[in-house]
Amino acid sequence: MSAKRTVRGRLLSLQGVELNARQRIDAVDLLSRIPDRIATMFWFDPQYRAVLDRLAFGNEGARQKGRSALKSMTDGDIAFVVEEAARVLKPSGHLMLWTDKFSVASGHWQQWRRRARHLEIVDMIAWNKMRIGMGRRARCVSEFLLILQKHPSRAKGIWTDHGIPDAWSEQSDRGIHPHAKPYCLTERLIRAATKRGDIVIDPCAGSYGVLTACLASGRTFIGGDLL
């Protein structure tokens, strides 16, 4: 069923896209069906591999059989989705962008917002996955959530939960998906920076933790994945 309903007084008509549902759809196809400035939050967990390319262990096939079968996204692919996030977000809406320590420390992630300069970095959360990972020096146990806000950038009246720490420890359920993200953090951030009925978009939904959090909090989810 196509989505056609009123969301906060605006007619939302998305041919072939369902609301609050899992659907198999490419991110480019999904985003092409979404009008400008309708979302309050946009989640993006790109299929990047910058840190793995950097480390070049050479044994990925043997040790990473549980990883997603999806083809990795290029920097150009990621930059396109970030640009689309800026388009579909309302003013002062948030992009929640997952990345790794190499992309953060090297500034590599800045390439992804080169066509979306009106998205401003406003915060970052370090997620301790509570599992030891790879590393030639320090072992990887963390991922990073970059929080960007569309202009105008402001917190007052937008961000309601001021008790969220910038270092978050939570083990995700990799039985659901090999790249599952921390559900409790996801739901808390959605409640912190959106209101009931607001639209939250996740074009690379993976484990659909964002969908579950939206259903639990009364938000409207639009998203999908290829698997």
C-alpha cells in the first residue's frame, strides 16, 4: 500500500513507500520518493569500510563471514545520502551519522558533507560496544555517532533530554543483524530531538532498530534496506 496520509497538517504522498514498515528498497530509490523538508530526524549507518581498508589485515574473509553481504558504499555514495538528508530534513532537524574512529580522527567524514555545508556538526557520542575488536595498536571497541543539525542550529526548544552522556556503553544484539546499533541509545535520542508524529527516516535500516524505536515512541518511520 502506498503511503498517503496527513502528517502534522501536511499531505504526505509517497508512491510505493510504506510508513512504519520494513521494505526492501534501495536508498537512492527511497530518497527519490521523499519530498523536501518533511523529516525531523535522519539516521544513516553507511556501509563504509575505511578503517578496514586502513588496517588491511588480509584475513577479512575468514574472520568476517557474519558481516553484511551488501557491497560497500563509496565516499561518493555516502556524500549523496548526506546531501539528500539535508534536503529532506526540516530546518533544525538532525542527521545522526554513524562512523568509525579512523574517519573521525582523520577528518575523513568531512568529505561526506562537502555538498551539504548547511549541516553543522553539533555533537558526537562515542559508543562502547562492550566487545573487543581489531586493531594493530589500540583495539577497536567503539563506534562514533556524529550529530549534525540543519541550519538554523539551536538546542533550546529542539533537544529536550539533557541527561544523555557523550560516552555510551551498550551491547547490541548481533543475532538480529551483524551491524545492529545500540537500541536504547537510538530510542532515547529519537525521544530527545523529535515529537510524537514527527517523521524519522532511515534509508539503510539494517536491523530496523530505528523503526522499533519509532513505534515505541509514537514517531513515524520511513525507511528500508536491500536485505
